[in-house]
Amino acid sequence: MTTTAPVQTPTATAGRTPIASGLLRQTVTGLRLLLVLTVILGVGYPAAVWAVGQVVAPDRANGQIVSVDGAPVGSALLGQAFDDPALFHSRPSAAAYDGLASAASNLGPSNEDLLASIQERREAVAAEEGVALADVPPDAVTASGSGLDPHISTAYAELQAARVARANGLDESAVRGLIAAATSGRTLGFLGEEGVNVLQLNIAVRHAAEG
Amino acid sequence: MSDAFAGVLSLLALVALLALAYRPLGDYIARTLESPRHTRFERPLYRLAGVNPDASQSTRSYALAVVGFSAVSLILLYVLLVAQSFLPYSRGMDGMPWDMALNTAVSFVTNTNWQSYAGESTLGWTAQAVGLAVQNFVSAAVGIAVAVALIRGFTRNRSDQLGNFWVDLVRVTVRVLLPIAFVGAVLLVIGGVVQSFSADQVVDTITGGQQTITTGPAASQEAIKELGTNGGGFFNANSAHPFENPTGFTNLLEIFLILLIPVALTRTLGTMLGNHRQGYAVLGAMGVLFLASLAITTWAEVGAHGQSAQAAGAAMEGKETRLGEWASALFATATTGTSTGAVNAAHDSLTPTGGGAVLVNMMLGEVAPGGVGAGIYGILVMAILAVFVAGLMVGRTPELLGKKIRSTEMRYIALYSLTTPAVVLVAVGIAIALPSTSDAMGNPGGHGFSEVVYAFTSAANNNGSAFGGITVTSTFFQLMLAAAMLLGRFVPILLVLALAGSLARQGRVPATAGTLPTHTPLFAGLLVGVVLVMTGLTYFPALALGPIAEALA
Amino acid sequence: MTLSQLWSQLPTALAKLDPRHQWHNPVMFVVLVGSILTTVLAIADPSAFTIALTVWLWLTVVFGNLAEAVAEGRGKAQAASLRAARKDTVARRLDRDGTETLVPGTELVIGDLVVVEAGEVIPGDGDVVEGIASVDESAITGESAPVIREAGGDRSAVTGGTTVLSDRIVVSITAAPGSTFIDTMIALVEGTSRRKTPNENALTILLSSLTIVFLLAVATLAPMADYAGAPQRTVVLVALLVCLIPTTISALLSAIGIAGMDRLVRVNVLAMSGRAVEAAGDVGTLLLDKTGTITYGNRRASAFVPQAGLDDAVLRDTARLSSLADPTPEGRSIVELALERGATDEPLPVGATIVEFSASTRMSGLDLPDGTQIRKGASSAVLAWLDQTALPPSVESAVERISADGGTPLVVAVRDAAGGRVLGVVHLKDVVKPGMSERFAQLRAMGIRTVMVTGDNAITAKAIAAEAGVDDVLAEATPEDKLAYIRHEQQGGRLVAMTGDGTNDAPALAAADVGVAMSSGTSAAKEAGNMVDLDSDPTKLIDVVEIGKQLLVTRGALTTFSVANDVAKYFAIIPAMFVAAYPSLDSLDVMRLHSPESAILSAVVFNALVIVALIPLALRGVRHRVASAAGLLRRNLLVYGVGGLLAPFVGIKVIDLALATLFGSAL
């Protein structure tokens, strides 16, 4: 056991205060304390985290903005829609990759519309990439939780490599090299999943195609 | 490395981290709350608030303080939300409509953090940081204070003094939550969570389109959102949003923060009771429920046991590529096993079994391991229920931890265990009877019904996660859900405090060979059984018409 | 219990259908309301299913009442015989001036003095204030041997309705007519004065809250079912509700309580309240009187210790001879021991003079016709008689050893022609009743401390305590000591049980959580205690504790069983209700029941029959076992928890098979 509780003062126990006046007294105390705590927790705390963040990891604290030729083109953490057949496509998104409207589809596991969408997407991807329906990976036919998923699976990236290489006149193996470069593994080798950052990959593809 | 190996390794890493923190943190919280000394930092706070930190409060006074504090919290937050257009750093956002503001204020004050708004398109940073994040701290502290008051009810002998709410509140906030949240927030920033006060930035993409990049003080809010088992996301997609949860590392850190205090509080319980095995038994019961649920959800998600998952080849609808099924199943179990409600995947799109399992986690009454504080008092109430029924079978009138469970205590226990189920069942009954509810559902049929059940279960158990397809912006839902959250939070709290007072006034009964031992694996097993049977009996019909019917189809 | 017993109580059970009676049992009240509702619905829209359902719902209520009626019925017979004792008597009231007035017994008031002579019935409860009499108390105790009642002391209380067999006594009336001991007993055994005990109240609160939860679950199921496209008939919802609410335990709850009191009555202990019986289960400390409980009432000879060099047989035979005419229990025990050790059973020599014990000589013995004098007594008295100053060394050491062990050394000496000499010592000691230390060990395993209370000095007390294996001793105990001890134990949170008979025991009896007054004791003691032992056997305290525990175990076991039962009922009813809307729910029908209707009906029938099936257990009580709390919990959880989970699966399936066979086409 640790030490005993605070000693009680005589006033604390003297008589039972009526509920209304007792509540009023406690509420006033509560208001004063809440205001004090609000300054500490609502202003001091986020400011302190911000200050430390700007020192230890300013790029990350500010959203890992990706620039091309000095101009910001997105964030390494936010997916974008890439409909251009010459580029790698991102996953389907319920938010259309709108940075101000992150959202999932919230379609249930037995939802007929979802089942239909999955089938449509599968057919579309298979047709575009010229592969069998069964070869289309799951992330290519499902919308992510945020609608801003920056990654696709390596399987989906590999699936698109031939098309992208063809469209950009690049060697397919070179494109595969770009995929590998844009792939981030599991943190510490076991946390999370491997993923290919589509924005970074497409920037690299553009760069290679132009270069 | 195979997915399964990495998934199991992640779980083991989580368990190892929790085990490392268990004793030091649990003992530290106990020491913090029972110490007679005030720090130099705290004394001025008490002076400013006009609190005598050395006074002890009676049950009634403690309860009035909880109510009074929560009432002003509610009012202040409501005002901040409706008036945010007049505040600095508001990103040009309008004030919230009154019903949404009321719902949101109730939601954060009750530690539910149900979100009927989308953060990035509704709120400015002042409302987030000064309004919501502050409640993330103090509503968590209120829960811990109430749990500690109940523990004191067991430890005190013929006394009506439960401690000092203001002291408990301040100490939990500044000595426990603030330091851990700060370290957690910095680690999150290092992991890639944003913490910035730069204005929204519109960029021209490489394909000639545009994308708005909005950041904000997310890391500071994220840390306390998980640590205080709050769950209200800075962004609409919550921890699925790459700015809130960018990597496998931040994902594990967030899960760790979610489970840290609820788990460690079982050690605090053991330490304060002077009986560590009691803490282990409670943790054991919580752990069994948690791991069983995790196993079911992981089996369902990883095994793609659902129609859409089968169609897609994996249960990736609503999940992020970088997190995958294993990490999403673990997060989903952690967030619903505690009353957090943060999500890193869309629960609405989980497989029927996985979605059913996370729904059941909340129906258990948030005791596996439950919200900060709320989990402890919730499981202690269930333990009383268990000793009341089973305790008779050892030939003595029931007692727990040296206190007799008489009619007075039983009245509070009965009302406690009645409150949440009553709120959920009545609210679902009313909502489902209204024709307009069908329009609010995001999915047809049994799954739409599950959305309604999930919404009220989440609100009444102060979880805050959702089967997000349901549209709850109608005034009807805003108010019904607000009522569910309020009743589900404060009725149990007041009953727990009354129970604590009643227990504290009793003398202690010494343990003998004839006393039902409550620190054994047998009792932990009994506790698990009671929790499951009570939940099953209450919710089986609703579950049968929702997730069970869908899962068996 | 036989079927005919059940049958004979049926009218009483039907009479209890009065809603004003049912209201006291909230759970069964809900069933009653449900039964009325389904009756109305069955009349409005009759079908084989609804009618059968309605009948079984009514049976559920009746079976619940039946349990209570049977339990009460067992007390009724006893009450009838007690009533016979309460026949109208004519009292001889002794007025101030010494004259006697004949008044009806019912007109006596507290403080009246009445004269009762041989052959007359004592007209009311009171204390003997004058005289001594033998009294036949068989009317209340069933014990035919008469007891002595005398003025003053602890045997002064007399009970109205008992008969004076000899002599004349004057009794001061202490209880008003209608509230005498017999009246109290009648009310107790009939159960009419029964109030819910604290734990029953707490349990009722729990059961009521469960009922409310199920009420809400079933009520809200209606709109949910509508949404699911499977609207449910009200009769089916009522059936589900009745199956879910804890009817089993609620129906049996009061029967369990009555049966617990009844079990006490069977060991001739009357509890003044159910609360006391419950407290008995919680007792943590037993204060046991040494004499009569732990040891036989008297000291007994346990060994002959002859002087060095003397033959054992000489001391043995001399000691026997000296005690032949000794009527005291000690004397008799010496004769018995001598015979056991091989002495011949010869009669008292003709012409021998008996020397009785006197306070002045502190010896007793025999003067033989040949002039030999034999004496036995305390060593100092014998030395004085022998005119010697010291005992022989071997005898001296034996005396010291016996005293140190808490025994009483009785020195035997002779004086004949050869002069006076000490033969040796008889070891008298308190003999602990056989089996006591085992019993105390059992109590210890149950977490109960035993404390021996005795007027003996500390040395004697400790020796006996060690032999008996009690946990603590209260030696040279005064009533104040007892009271202080009780208070101390209670301060530490332990419940205390004790027995007592004297007026000076009254404060301690009142303070004890379970105070068992001897029926032979004073009325003050009887009023102070919350139980009365009609046999005046202090050993009963242990039985009382066990009966208290048994009562609580039975209540807990049946509650657990009742709640665990619900799981199976869900598996029977929910698929039956919704399989049409969600065919996938068919796989929940693990019992593969005949049809939805037979599934629902089977669950309802099982729910009703299980009440009847458990009546014997409720009345008999779960068998009490001596085991640690953990052991008891493990065992009872397995039997009543897991058993309660599984039993209805089997039961419902069997009933469903029977229904399908009998009425297959109708269902």
C-alpha cells in the first residue's frame, strides 16, 4: 500500500449540503479548474508538441510535401487519383482522393452494390492490363478506409508495370526497378504491410520517361 | 516474412510493451492518487480554481463535483463549437449547427467521441485543440477518478470519504495523461503524424489536377485520443487517414496507447487493494475476452470470411494497404475492447463475423479491457454480479474484497447493469420502428439493422466507433445518440459512486478459508462466463437479426 | 416428496394466484400477466398452438405457487400439534391479597402471578418465582422426559401449554396472550410471519432487473422483427419472455427459505427470523461452551497412578470400593474404569459404612466392617486425614503432573491396622467427546474459528482446548468477557454465533449475530437470542451453521441453474422465430427441433416442468459438503452452472420429441 489519503478538514464533512447549492459550488470550482486546464492542455500542450516536432522532424510534422522542380505536387502520405493510362493507378477511392473529404465506402460485406462494383472493377482492370480476372489483386478492386490510401500492393504495381512501361516507352525491367524504389517495407520488418507509394512511383515514371 | 508471422510478431511486440509498462505505470498511478503531497506545479492550479486540495470529499460531494465539472465542460465545449467562426485558427469554418454541436459536446464530455461531423471539413483548429482535445484529457481523467473512488470504496473502512475529485482530476491529468501523451505525440510526429499550424495548401498535381492538403495539430490530439480511450479523429477517416496513422509503427504505437492505461489500471487496482493477484485475475479475465475476440476477428478478416471479401480475394474493402488485415483486426479489437472508438479501417465493411465481434466487444459493457477507468469500474461491477450469484454457492452471503453485497449495493449494481442495455434496446427499438431510419441506413437489410444497433451500442457504451454507412445528421439521431451517450456515461458513474460510498461505509470482513477467493483463475473464468452470459442474454435477439444472420448466410 | 404431496397442495397453489399475493414475487407476477394476456389472445384467435401455450404458461405460475405451498405445508402439520397445546386454559391468578381468582388464560397480562399444581397446564409463558416442579414439555420439544423448573437461577422459565407433573409453582407471566412462545412457534413453522431475508431482498432486486432487461429485449424485438420482415405474434413474444426471465429461481426462492427454517425445526431449533438462518451461514466465530459441547458434562476417571512399588490392582480395587456407594458421575466413572481395567464386579461388602462427601472433609469413602477405612479426595484433605505432611514422592509428582495437564488428581488412601498410607492417585479429567477435533478441523476448513468458553482456570482450559483442537479459549469467562469477546470479533468483521441459557448470557446472546438460547434457559435468554434450541443441546450450534450454509448454497445453485438455462432456450426459440426471414439462422437450431411451434412450446414446457423437478432439491437443500470455498465453488459451478447450461438442451429436445410423436401433425 502507498501512503494514506489526504487528511480531511472538518469543513468537508460538516453536515450534508443540499444538492442544489452543493452542485452550484462544485460547478463554479469546475469552471475555474476547466479554464485553467484548458490553457495548459488546449494551448500549451499542442504548442509544445508543435515546437518539438518542428525541431526534430519538421518535414514529417508538416505533412511530407512532395515537390517536383520546387513546386509542391502532393504529399507522400496522401494518395491521388491517377487515371492516365501511362501512369500507375491508385486504389478505388470512396473520397475521390479529395484531401478535404477522407472517407470509406462503408458498404457492408454483403452489399449487392459493393459486390457489383468489385466485379466491374475486376473486369476493368483485367481488360486494361490484359490479364485474367483471377489475377487482379484485392486492393485493385476495393476502396480503402481513408479514401486517400497512398499505396497499392506490390502485386497491383507489378500488374500495371507492363502497361506503364509500354505507354512510356520504358523498359519493363526499369519500371520494375522504379516500383522497387517506391516500395516501403514493413516497419522494423514486421509492422504493417509492404506498399508501393503511387505518387512517388508516378513521379519517378514521369522523370524516367522525360529523362 | 509471411503476413501471419508478421501479424503474430506485432501482437507479441504489443504484449511485450504492455508487460514492460504494466508494473511501473500501474504502481505510479496508484502512488500518484494516494500520495498526500502536491507538486509545485499543482498548487497554483488549486489556488486558481479555489480548491482546498487537502480536503476529502464525501460520496455526495464527490458525485456533485463530477456532475458539476462535466456540466461546465459540456457548456463550454458547446459554445466553442457553435461559435468557432469567431475564434482564431478556424480555417474559415462556420459554427456547428446546434444539434450537431450538442451531439459532439456530449460525445467528447462523455469520453465517447462519436463523430457526426467530418473533422477536416467542419472544424477549425481551435475547436479541435482547445475544445475537443481538452475534453480528451479531462473526460479520461474523470473516468479514472471514478474508478479510483470505487477502489477506495473497497479499501476504506467505515468511512464516507472517497478522496478529493479535484485532486484526482488534476493529478491524473498532469501527472499521468499529459506526460505520456506528450511523449506519445512526439513519437507520432517522428513516425509521420502531422503537427502543423500551416494553412490548407492547394497543390497542382503532376496530372494537372488539384489536391487540397490540410494538416493541423493532429499528433497532439492523436496521442491523447488513443491514450484517453477517446477515439475522436482529427480527420474524418480517423486512424485510417495517412496523416493520423501513416505507418505500421504509428499503428502499433496507437494500439499500445489505447491499451496502456486500461491494462495498467488493473495493476493500480491490485496495488491499491494490497493484493496484486486480484489485479492479475481481473487482467486475466479481460485478457481472455480480448484475445478470444481478437482471434475471431483476425480469423474472419484474414480468412476473408465474407461475401465481398471472397469476391475481392481479401477483406480489403475499407482497409489501408500499409496496414492490411492483421493490423486492422488488432486495431479494431483494441478500439472496441476499450471504449476508444478510433478506427484504422471501416468497421461497416468488416466481414460479418469480424463486424459482429467488434459489436459484441462493446456489448460486453466495455470491460475487455474497457475505457480508462470505466473498464475497471465496469469489470468490478461484473465481479460483484459474479460473486453475488456464485458466491452464495460457497455457503455465505456474497462479499467481494472484504465488503458484503447487500440489498443497497445490489440496487446500484442492478441499475448499473440495466442502464446500458435498456438505453441500447429502447433506442434501437424506437429507431427501427421509424420509417425514416431505413433512409438513414447506408446498407440495406440485416446489415442496415446492424448499423443502427452498432450506433446505439457504441453511443451508450461510450465507444464512439460506428458502422459508418449510417447517416446520423438528422436531428432525431443527433439527439437520440446524445441522450444515449449521456445516460450511458453518467447514470453508471453516479451509481458507481453511490456504490463506492456504500462500500466505504461498511466495515471490512476478513478473508477466511470460507471466503470465495476472487484472485484465482477459477474466479477469472467465472467472471468471463458471467460477462458473456449477461451480454448474450441481453443482445442475442438483436445479434441474431444482424451480424449472426449475415455471418451464417 | 411424493406426487400425492404435490397434488394435495394444489388447492393452496391455486389460491395463491391472487394477484395481490403474486405481486410479492415480481418475476412470477410478470408470468401471471403474460398468462392473462395469452388467454385473451387465445380466446380471440384460438389455435392448438396458442391454447397449448396458454395452458403451459398458467401451469408455470401454478407450479411456482405449488413449490411455496408444499414448503409451507410441511410446517402446517407441526403447527397443528402446537395449536393443540395452546388450548384454552383456566388460570389460577394469585392476587395481591393472596387470594386466587379463576380467569381464562387469554385474559392474563404481563406481571400476573399464577399458581400451577401437578396435573395442570401452565397458562402462559413466564418465570417460576416460587417453588420447584417437574414439567412435561413434550408439547413443544417432543421430548417425553420431564424437566425440572425452579424459582431463581437459569431453569426458571416455563412455557405456556406445558404441563406440571409434580409439586406446585407460582409463575410470573412474561408474555401477553397471542405472543407467547407457542404462538411465535406456530407462526414460524407455518411461515406466516416470514419476511424476506436481506439476501433474498438483494437477490429479488437482481432478478427483477434481469426481468426488466428481458422485458425490454423482448418488447424491442417486436419492431426489430417487423423490420426484418418477420413480424411476431404476441403469444410467441410472451412465451420467449417467460422462458427468459428467471422463473425457476423466483418460483423456488421462498420455498428454499421456508425449507431452510424447516430443516432447523427438524433438528429442534427454532429460528425467530430467516435473517438469523442466513447469518448462520456467514458465521466466522463460534463461541462454544466447554461443558456439554466439547466435553461430557463431568470429569471422568482416566487412569490409576499407584504409589511406586504398589501393584496397580490394589489401587484399582480400593478406588472401586471407595466409589461403589458414590452416586456422583465422577464416582461412577471410577467404578467403570476399574471394571474396564479388570476389577471384579463385587457388590458392596455387607456392613460397610458409607462416608459421604462433605464440604468440611472434602473426602468421601467407606469404612469396612474390619475397621479398614478408605478415603479419596483432594491431596491436602487426604494428608490432613492421614495426619501426614507430605505425599510420597512418586504420588506427589503424579499429582503435580495431573494438575499441570488440567486434570483433577484424586488421592486414594487407606487406614487399617498397619496404619495410614497413600495408595496412589486417580486421574480425573474432562473427556473431550469423540470426533470433536475432526469437527473443528472441518469448521476451520470452512473458515470458522472455534472458541471454547469455560469457567475453568487458564491451565485446565488450555489443556482441554489443545486436546479438542479449538482455535482459541476464553477461560474463567464471565458474561462480560463473552460480550467483550463478541464485540472484538465483530469489530474485525466476523459474525459470531453462541449458545446461552442464563439471564446473564442475555447481553451476549443479543450481541451475537446468531444467538441460540436453550429452551431450558430463562425467558430473558430466549428473548435475547434469535434462535431457540428446544433440545437445549449446545452442540447444535454447529448444525445451525451448516444448515445456514446449506440454505445459501441452495439459493445460489438454483439461481445459477436458472440463469444458465436461458442460453438453451434462446437456441430453441430464436431460430424458430426468424428462420422464415433468415433461413441461415437454421444452423443455430442445434437441437434440430421438430417445427418452430414445437420448439417454442418445448421451451415453455421445459421451463414449467423444471420448476416441479427442482422442488425436491429446493426443499431438501443442496447437500452440504465440507470443503474450502474454492472447492465448493468449483464443484457447484460445474454441477449447476455447466449443468444448467447443458440440461435444457437435452430436456427441450426430449420434450420436442414427445410433442412431435404425440401431436406431430398439429404442430
